[in-house]
Amino acid sequence: MTTAASTADTASPGEKSTRGLIVYLAVGFIGAWAVWIVCGLMARHGTPGAALVPAVIAGSFAPLVASGLAVWRDRNARAALRFYLRGLDLRMGWPVLGVSLFAIPLLGVAVAAACAALAGKSLTFQMGWKDVPYAYAWLLILGGPLAEEFGWSYLSDRLDEWLAPFSSNLLLGLIWALWHLPLFFLVVPGLDQSLIPYPVFVVTAVCFRFLMAWCYHHGGRNILSNLLAHNGMNFALTLVPIVLPVHGTAQWRFVALGVLSGLCAAVLYRLAPAAPLRGAARAPASS
């Protein structure tokens, strides 16, 4: 496993890289959307939401599959295996590890504590401490990070080939938000999207993505940092009441968490800009 680009494994520019990108977007979007649209139709015909949970989770793994196929298309099967192994690389540096693990959960607790104080109440947690390891592992494996972040890491590498960092991160956040769109029409246990206005979700997703992008790029394009940061976001929403179970609200706690994450990213980029990899406007999609 390496975090630096290698001559043998880096996707070459031009047609080869573009075809891999097309494969990724086609499989990642069509694979997920097809499953979720079918789930929506089944729900309209009376299938209980709880019965749809396994299918909704299965659909979320489309980016994981799509990224491997795209790297295979860019290079070869061995390169695809090396790409997946990047998710096990611990070499990201202590600052990146700390931000990936703790930044969004701590911001979530701060938002919930501030809201409780303004309401004259004490901060409440939505789980006991003995439940934390189980919840964290469940969210990491089946709650989105493992299913998605290999895909968004691959897409980040591809977008970095053509765009400046700010534009690349912004577009990645918008694509990430768009990918979630069908979930806003599903009412499934454990799924918050139906409670959040979609424009609010788009803005907060972009803010979250900038913070995750700092971890990813500052850690040498470390996919594990994206897995941990994404899981930190999900864990924050599970640990304290951020998304309230009320339809038709602006979900200002969620907005505040997203904005604070974006501000945190801005400060981090200001204090410690991510150095570009050597040789590398060409992203190490399969290194």
C-alpha cells in the first residue's frame, strides 16, 4: 500500500481516465438509484419501510463496486486491488487522524449542547456509552462510509485532474448530494433524509465534504481518513439529537453542524494547506 502515485499504477490522462470516470458515474448512480427507486415503488404499494432496509443498504454499496470497476477500466485488476487496500492504510498523520475521528462528533455535541442550553435543558445523549462501539461499527460498515467513500475518493482523484482544489471539492460535494436524492422519497427506519429539506442537505453536504477533503488531501489521499470522517458525521447524528424527528422544519441544528464543519475546514485549509502530491495533478486512483 502506498499513498503516493506510482508510474505503473496512476491512471493515464485522456481517454482512458475519462472512460473510467464514465464507468464509475454510470455504475455508482444507476446501481444505487435503480434499487432505491424500486424500493420507493414497493413502499407506495404497501411494503413496510422496515422490510426495505436491507435493499436500501445494498443499493448504497454501488459506489464501492463502481470505483473498483473504474480503476480496473483505467488500469487493471491488480491496480483495483491496490486501490481497495488504500482503505487500510493508517499512514495519514496524527492531525488528520484526530480531525477525521473527532471533529464532526465534537461539533455535533457542541451544537446539541448549545441548543439544550438555549432551551433551558440539559444535554441528552441518544445512546449509552456501552452502545458506542456497536453503533460506531454498524455505521462504519452498513451506514454509508464503507459503501460510499471508496467511490467518492476515486471521484475526488479524477476531479483533481481537471479542476483546482476548491472547484473540485465543491463539485464533489454537489455530486455527493445529488447521489442521495432518491433517499429523500423513502421513509425507512434509520434514514434521516425524509426529514431534511433537500436544499439544506445540499449545502450541508458540501460543507461536510470540504472538511473531509482536507483530511483526504492533507493525509496524502488517504481513503481511511474519508471512511473515518464520514462515519464521524453519521455518529454525531446518532449520538446527540441533531436531526429532529419532525417533518416540515428547516432542521437548523443540522444546518449549524454543516456550517461549523465548513468553517472548520476553512480554518484548517488556512493553517495547513494540503501539499500537492509529487508528479501529481494526475491523481493516484490506483496507487
